[in-house]
Amino acid sequence: QVQLVESGGGLVQAGGSLRLSCVASGRTFSNYPMGWFRQAPGKEREFVAAISWSGDSTYYADSVKGRFTISRDNAKNTAYLQMNSLKPEDTAVYYCRADMSLAKLRFGVREYHYWGQGTQVTVSS
């Protein structure tokens, strides 16, 4: 199992940028596709972005496409989420996770029952 720690959240004005990091330990990070998810107050947790184990393929929710970029550095056991042109509706707790199934990361958010602490992102208008 891969243990993950998210960081990089904070308070930013609309239009600003943040970069989230997800540091992995445990099993071989480079074997796992990675995903970012978020949960806003009063809303269900949702998929944000995913990346293949090699980094060659990336996928995004329509709501963040063109503004967010997911990447990874397997040498550093770290995945990133660069968030630009932030909007108040991006306010949420952001989580990362690893899964051998890229499809599950992209479409199976409800199948996950345990989540870490995440990192809070707050975008002010």
C-alpha cells in the first residue's frame, strides 16, 4: 500500500495559482497511476485529475480542464497539481490517491471509503 501526504493548500484570491504536492511512501510509487480529488462543503467528493504511472497520459474533469495541470516526478515519489486561474468554486479540500486502476481513479470515486486529511484550498472572490 502507498501512503500519501498532501500539502500546498492555502488561501488565494480568485485568478491566483497554487501548486499542490502529494508525497508517497511505501510501495513503489512509479507503479501507480495517481489521482487528485476534491470535496467542497456540502458537496460530494469529485474527481479532479489523474495521471498514468509513466506520466504520459493525463485526464481532467471538465470543470478544471485548461486551468489545472497534473504531473509527477517518480524520482521524488511526488505528484503535483498546478492550479491556475483559480475560482471561488475551486474551494475545497483536495486529496490525492494512488491506484493500480487508472479507470477507477477516473470514474470510481465512490468506491473509495478511506481518505487522508487532504489539503484545504480556499479561493476568495
